[in-house]
Amino acid sequence: MRVLFINTIDKVGGAAVVMQRLMRGLHENYCTENHLLVKTKEGKSDDTIKILSKRSEIIIEKIIDRITRPLGLLYQTFPFSSRNILSAIKSYEPDIINLHNTQSAYFATPLIKKIAKAAPIVWTLHDMWSFTGNASHTFGNMSWKELKNDTELKKIPPSIGINTGSFLLRQKKRIYQNSNITFVTPSIWLKQLAEQSPLFEGKSIHHIYNGIDTNTFYPQNKQLAKQELGLSPDDPVIMFSSHFIQKNNPWKGGTDLLKILEKLNTFSNKKINFLVLGEGRLDDLNSFSNFNVVFKGYVHEEKYMVKCLSAADLFIYPTRADNLANVLIESIACGTPCITFDIGGNNEIIKHNFNGLIIPPFDFDKFATSTLALLNDKERLIEYSTNCLSIVRNYFRLNTMVKSYYDLFQKIINTNKLN
């Protein structure tokens, strides 16, 4: 089986992580021949091709995006990227094309119809963008169900100027209906939303949980992990991780994280180690006297991530938008309970009062008091930690995810041959 993967980037971000695990699993378990096309290449794999390499073409397509996006013409044409993607498809002759993130000014939406003629498409959805006008998440706004795009949505990334959301929705519907395309959602939450979209009428939508390799992500000795990270083994450790650590992060952490930590700092009567992973810094954290803040930057290496998660007594995740957060799965695979808001598919990973706590969205007081109460309850932490591992075994095994994709790919390929 020859599989062509397409994503914005090869190594960084949730979509890239899931895709890389899938690619590796398919090759190791089923000997698939994989190729990957990306806008940004950070790794050195020979099977990964950067779509554009000429500086002049990169600049021209950046200019196209800066001109067309304010006009509401989101992702309508990227001539050089489209040419190279079609050329790669012709060269590789894939049996199936697995799309992941496309919304980063390199993949023209009308291109879907063209590439679907070369091979069936399976599109793994990592957010809501495929069935909204422009927004990756709509935060409860359901205007897309009526092929509309409320004005408030046009400012949500990837943002547009003139609100052409209704046009973009109708365009996507026409493209999907005339393409050999199947959709996969990692969370039941996203599948239920997708099934309500008029864009996907008559299309197959499958749910496959993201899986994790428990030979890589597993609990390590907590006291030793703390010591190796320079943390006091006698003080509790809470951890937070996000791609970007900054105050204006609209999706994860940001001001919400600061509000929770400020309350924790007030309520706590002892020192708490706060382990922070991600690009950037939150200098406001230095004003919290009861926290020993340790920044570790963005972590690429899985083994180091495992060490950090194993060192943590509790992982906190105040998110405003999520599909199925990889970091929550990684955390429970390391036996570390989590506290998070009831957002997206979080409650499919964290079962309330079983392997962590689910807090009503944006109840910062309850988030802080629940965090402190759980940190001070060692017996409950141990119980939750054990339960974390059972959740992973039952729902988030990597081999289960890989087999589900392989079976789906094979079924689609066989059906395509008959037609």
C-alpha cells in the first residue's frame, strides 16, 4: 500500500505528532510505503518533501495570501504549491492520500477535487475548519449548520477580512460532494459535530482515537524524575504544556492559566513546583511567591517529555479549544492524572473522579480549589494514576489506531478498484 500524507509541518504540533505515529505504525506493522508532503520541513527524512523550496515562489504565495485573505478569498489559489503537490502525486502514484492540516497558506481548497481524481482521500480532522467558513473552532457558534458564518467567526484563525463565510461553505460543499473523500475524527465530540454539517451529506465519517506507544510513554520513578529535572522531591509538582506559552494564547493557557495559578498561589500554604513546557515565557509567573517555576522550553524528544510527565504529580490543562489533546493522552500514559475543562473531547480522555477531574468551562475558582485538594490527597492521586493506565489500555493503544486506519484505507482502496 502506497500512502501519501499531506500536512502543514512534519514534526511540530498535535497534527504532526499524530501523523508521524500513524506513519511509523503503518510501516512497521503493515509495510506500507509512505511519503509526506509538507509546507515546512524540520526533520531530515528522505520520505518527507518540502512542497516549495524556491524562495521567490514562497514569497509570491505569501503575497497572494496577504492580498486575498482580507478580501475573504481564503485559500483559493497557491499556483506553485498546487503544481508541486499534483506533480508529487503523479510521481508517487499513491493508493490513498491522507490529508491532515491544510490551513496554512499552501493548500488551495479547490485542489481537493483535483487530487481526489488521482487517489481516494481520507481526511483526518484535527479541528472544525473543514466544515466552517474560516474558523478552526467556533466556540459553540452553530451558524455553519445553516451554511452561514456569523460575523464574530471571521476573526477566529485563520481569520478573514470581508465575511465571505457563506460563499466558502458553499464552495467546500460543492468540492466535497464531487470528490472521493472520507473523513476521520479523533474524537466522538468532533464526529458528532461533523455529522450535523450539510457539507458532509452522503459522506462517510469515521471515528478513530489517536493512539500512543506505551513502550515509549509509561510511568517512570517519580522521585528520580523530579531529581533529574532539578525539582525538590518533597514538594508537589504540577505541570502545564502547550506549543506556545504566552499571555495572548487564545486557545490554551494564557490569561486563563494565570487566573488559576493566581488563585492557587493565594490558597496554598506551601511551595509548589510548576513545570512549564512550550515556546515562550509567562513572566507574570515570577510574581507568585508560592511557586517555584521551571521553564523547559518546547520539548521535541519524547523520552524527555516522558520524564517531565512522570515527575509531575498532576497535569493541569485550562484549554478553550481542543479536539482530542495529545498531551492529555501522553500524561495519563505516564500515570499522571489531569485536571482540565469540559471542552471538546477532553472528557473522552479524562473521566471525572476516575483518572482526573473535569471542570465546567472557565470556573477558575473550582479549577484552583480542585487542583489544590487533589494535590493534598496522595491516596486519590495514586488511585487516579492506576486508573490512567487502564484508560490508555482500553481506548488509546497505538496498534488499535494503526489497524483501524489500515483497515479503512484497504476498504476504500478495494472499493475504488471495483469502481
